[in-house]
Amino acid sequence: MPQQVFGADAVVSMVNRALANTSPSHSVYVNQVATAGTTAASQLAFAQTVGAQYAVGKTAADLSALLLGNMGVSNAILESALTDYIAANGPKNIGIIALQLGQILSGLEGDVTFGAAAAKWNQEVTNAYQYSSSPNNNTPQQGDDASGVTSLTRFTDVVSGHEIRGYLDYNQFTGLDEQTLTTSDRLTGTAAADDILFAQQVGGSRPTLNGIEIVSIDAKGAAPVLDMSDANGVKTVINAGSAEAAVLRFSNLKNLVDVVVRNTNADTRVDFNATVVAGAADALNLTVDGAGVRADRATFTANGIETLNITASGAASVLGNVVSANVSKVTVSGDQNLSVGTKGNGDGNPGQGFNSNLITTVDASAATGNLFLGVAAAGGRDQTITTGSGNDTVVMSGLTAADTVDLGAGTNRVVLTDAGSNQAAKLTNVQQVEARVAATNLNLVNAPSVNLIAVAETLNAGVAASIANVTSVKSGTTFAFEGEGAANVIGNPEQATFGNVQFNLSNATGSTDVINVTYGNAGSMLGANGVVTIGVLNNSGNNVETMNLTFSDVGADDAVNVQDIMVGNALRTLNVTSDSRVALGTLGADLTDLTGLTSVDASGVKGAFTATFGLLADAASATVKTGGAGNNNVTVAKGDGDGATGTTLTVDASAGTGAQTFTVNNTDTDITGTTPSFVFVGGAGNDTLTLTSAAALALNNISGGKGADTINLAGSNGVDRLVFNVGDSQQGAMDVITGFKAAGADVIDLRSFGFDTQLQNVTAAAAALNGGAGQFGGNAVAAFSAGGNTTLYVDVNGDDRLDANDLVVSFVGTAAIVGGDILWA
């Protein structure tokens, strides 16, 4: 443009832009204009004064490069000549030289060499004047001022330029921000191949565009439409920074374009004229950069496209849906995380992600970010899906032997939204498969990498996900029952419900096969008093030796209930860990088929552990361990020993601190020597043991441990050996024993106290001991009998009087206890 600003205004603007690339604040500008004055002499004096501060410490070459750079003139010959000129006149006069050069350049618009630079310089001086002369601008405008930009107004604009901007403009009469890109605008680009139109848009418009290759819109309204019926030469359309709830539509495009969605949660729609996408191989390039990440909702819509090439660049992106019904091939590249769709609220909604039911190929092998791709809508097609080096998830349906999935490096998952056909799809580099519906079928014979099978939580809208049959499971596989993360309240208390799982190991080793079962709530703690229900775990092959149950994201007030475990008598080891309460066999059935167990370790359950087991320790000795602070409740039976002689069932509750309850039925009649048939070790709490024992010679070792324990031996016909240690059954925490058979049938084991021979007898006390001296009569033990019951006192510290460290046990129904009822050494 020709020079628009003259006089002192031009002098001040030129000197500041040439020397400092700045436009002064309004107050500074007013002072400088007054100083410059109206005469040529005063203006030269002003320029010299301002320039002197920039000459300090700089050479003539430095100052030459400074001026020409700030004025946008790139010319090596001119820079050399100007260096000589500055040197000849002295750097102290650089301000005058800057003003002279600015005035000369302003008049060169028609020059072949400097015309373009002159037009841009005149625009820069005009912009500087407009900025500094406005009382609203109280700070300097530093750096390039976009003088090469053409700005639109609220009125009709007929302009051309490399960069055209149309910001909203405040209308003081209506009080509204109005768009400056209007239907009456006639906008033309330059000879460059990357001319750009950027506009903020609140409603519709149909401008005439010629030779503008890039159109970028920032939607400020709910549903703005840019009608491109009169747009020629557009190569790229961009939705950038739009309002979160906006739906931006580019309509009536006359040719295929590239699409960019950047830094917005707004939806983007691109509509082509029917003739543009009439072919069978139309391809569209879509670049996403920070799309949808805040609201997880951005949708992309494009009609008539067969191939969609997506590039994830800049920042991670989430597209809730891609609506393009004709797409049959998708490629994905880029280095950022990308989600297309979500798994849905427990029902695996196939409308999430790509809505096309024609997709046969997804090639994301060049992508390096983590991908989530929903292609379930095309489950009726034979699909080939490949991803890259990230941790990828692909949502599918209709998985058959004709499908091929290779998810590359990383930890990768296939999510199934239907029950499947139990056909052996080829799953390569797939470590996890997730079931989201009831009665899912899987055949993993062609899926050698799968080591985790997830079962999704039942939500309000869904039915409990379950697995009707999964074959070719390998040892070490985990069945992961997965919550959805944020609390899903169904009434009170909170619920998380899962269906049954039936599986079969195809490559069982016969002795060391392991299955892991886990529950987790995506890192979010289950709500207060929550209940997790896991269906029946059913191994149809009877070939699992170890099962590990681990439950996380649950607290002490929550409960995990496993309805039943039906894995057969091959199971040897069962380990359970949880911060919550855990109950096994909650359908009402006990775990009767787990007769081969040799180790049950629930000591990692911090809440109450509840289970009823069948006959254990028949063919081999078995141990059941509990722990935690909960009120554990375990029922277990000792096998009759037909499988082997001399086996022992041990119930080890020593790690527990709560009030634990145990019911044990010893059916063993195969007695061998002095080997105990049953061993019980209590914990630090008030434990209860009820023991029945069929065989008269069965030896049962019972140690209640600390706390006020209750031991019922009324149903035991065997030899019950009560083992006591220092610290057990002290005053205030007295054990109560029912059904102890004196006269040598049962025995009290005090060997751990190491009493000397001369103390190894029982004093028959005439009254309950009260701490008086000599009441033990010089013996280690005193017994007071009354009403058919006996209280036994053990002088732990040998001071011949009852004190707080001594042992006190109440025997209900036992009329007398003598020295022969005690095992001393």
C-alpha cells in the first residue's frame, strides 16, 4: 500500500520500527510526537537523539543489519553499501540514517526490486501509527506487527493477500461480537501456494474465495457453517481453537481437501458436493492435534470417503465418533496418542468409533503413540488390522478365523462387543482380550501372546459380561474382572457385578499350570460398603494346579464375593489377597471339588475371609492359612486318609488379629503313629474352633494362641492335644474349652514352658485362685473344680502365686484335671 502516515507521526513511527522493531505505548508516543515537532530540523534532531542509544557498542555492520532486518529488506549489496554509509557518517547519526532510509523506502512501491518491501513497510508504519495513537494501548507493541496481514471488517471486503484474518468485531450499537467474514466478501490469494484465511465465526457465511489454499475457522457459535460453494483452490480446511460445544461445518466443497482439527473439543463436519465423492476410491487426509481431549467428545463427519488417512501430531486427540459410512480403509500415522471411540458404558456400543460397517483394513503400523480404535461397526467384514509401537486397543465384533490382527510392539488389547463365534482368529502381538457382553466365546489357538482375559463390569445399561467358553488358554493367564473406574452407584451399597467364566487349558503341563484372577477398578477405590460379585470360575479341563486371586481398589468396608470355584481336584494351591472382605462359594455351594488342595493361603486378605472347603489332606498334607484383622470364617474337613497314610490338615490362623471362626470335621480313620491328623494354630484375636473328629485315635494338635479363644471339642472322639505357650490365655483373655476329655483321653501340652520335674504336678485347689501366696502348692499347675467345670491355672513365672502373666483356662464340662492329663516333657 502507498504511504498513509506523514509528518511527525510518520517520523516517530518510522524511527521506532526501524531501530527497535516496536510501536511505543500511547503516552510515550504522544511525548515523542511533541518532541519531533513540525520542522525538518526538529524531526532530524529527534531521530538523532533516539538513535544515539542504539549506537552504543555496535559496529557499522551491526547497525546496517539491524535497520535492514527491521525494515524487511534483504539485500546483501544494499547491506554492504549501507555499512559504508554508516561508517562514513558515524554511528552516532544512526537515527537520522534510519529516518532517511525509511522515507526513501516508503516511496519505492513501484520499484521492481524494492516494491514489495516498500508496500509492507508502509503497512507496518500505518499499523504502528494506529496502535500508538490509540489511548487504549498502554504498553508497547514489540516485534513483528503482522503488517503482511490483511484484516477483514464487518462490512464488505474486497481484498487480496497472503494472510487474511477475520476476527470478531464488537458492534457498539448492537452490543454483539459480529463476524467479519461475510457472504459479501470477495477474498483473493497471491501467487504463493500457502495463502491462508483465518476467521472467527458465529453463524453462517458464503464468501467468494479465489486462490486461498488454507481456510482456518475458529467457531465461536454453536453451529457455524462455512458454505464453500464459491471457494476455488482450497486445499486444506482447519477447525482450530473452536468453542468446546460447537459443531463447525464446512459445506459444499467443490474438491477433496485435507482436514485439520487442532486444539478443540468442537465437532467437525466436512460435506463435499456429490460429484466430488462419486468415485469408489476417494481419500481424505485428516490431521488431529489436541482434538477432543478435554471433553472426550469431538466428532468428525465426512461424507462419501472410502479411504481415511489420519495423522496424530502435536498433542494427543480423542474422537468420540468418526461418521463416514463409506470408509473401507483407514490408515493412522503420527507420534501422538489417539482414541477413536470409547468402549461404551458396559455394552460395547458399536456406534462408538468408526461408524462405517465397510471397514476391512486398518493400517496403523506407522503410528508410534497409544491408539484406541473402535471398528466394531464393521464386525461383519473380514478385517485386517495392524498397529504400531504403542500400547494399543482395538474394539471389534464378529471375530472369526478370517480376521487378522497384529498390534505390533507394546501391551495391546482386543475388546469384543459381541459373544463371538469361538472361531480362531489370528491375533498376533495381542496380549489382552476383553469381553463386554454375556456368554462370550473365544478360541485362542491362533493367539499365542494372549496372557490376560478381561471381563467388564456390569453397568446400569448392560448385562453382566461373562465367558461361555474360552479354549486354548495358556498357563499363567490372568482373568481380570475390571471395574470402570469412577464410582458406578446402583442403589446402596455400590455394586460391581460380573458373570461366569468357563475356560480350558490346551497346553497344560500337568503339574505347574497357573491361573490368575484379579479385580481392579481402574485405579479408583470402590465406594464405601461396595460389593464386588464375581461369577463362577469354571475350568472345564480339570488341569489347573495353582490359582491366585488378587483384588485391588477395594477397602476394608468393601466385600468381594466369588460365587464358586470349579477347577477340579487338580488344584493344589489357592492364594487370596485383598484389602477387603473376601467370600468364596457365595452361591451356597461349598468348594467340594477342590479336594486336591494342599495349600490355601488367605493370609493376604486384610478383611474377613469366608470359605467352606471339602475334604482336604486325603492324598497329601494340606494347610489353610488366614490373616488380617477381619473376622475370618472357614469351614474345612480332613480327608479320611484313603489316598495316603499319615497326612495332616493344618489350619494356621496365626497371622490373624480379628475374631476368627473355624469349623473342622476330621474324618480321618487312617491313623499312623504320633503324626497329628489335624493341627490348629490360632491368632492374636478371640478365635473360635469347633472340632469334630470321628476316629478315637486321631491326634488333633490345637493351639489357640493369644486372645480369649473358644474351643469346642464336644464332637471330637479323637485325642485332642491342647498346646499352650507363654502369653496364651492370660487373665482377662481366658480360653474356654468345651468337651475336653480327661483321664488320659485328651491332653494339655505344657512342654513349651519347660517346667522342672519337681513342679510337674497339679494342685487341686479348694477355691478359685486369687493371687495369694502358696496357692499352687509348690506345683506348676493348680486346678479348681466346681459344678462339673474346671478352671486351670499355670504358674508361668514359678512364684507360686497367681499374677497377670500366668495362664488361666476354663474347661466347661470337665469335672477334674490331674497331672496325668498334662504333657510335661
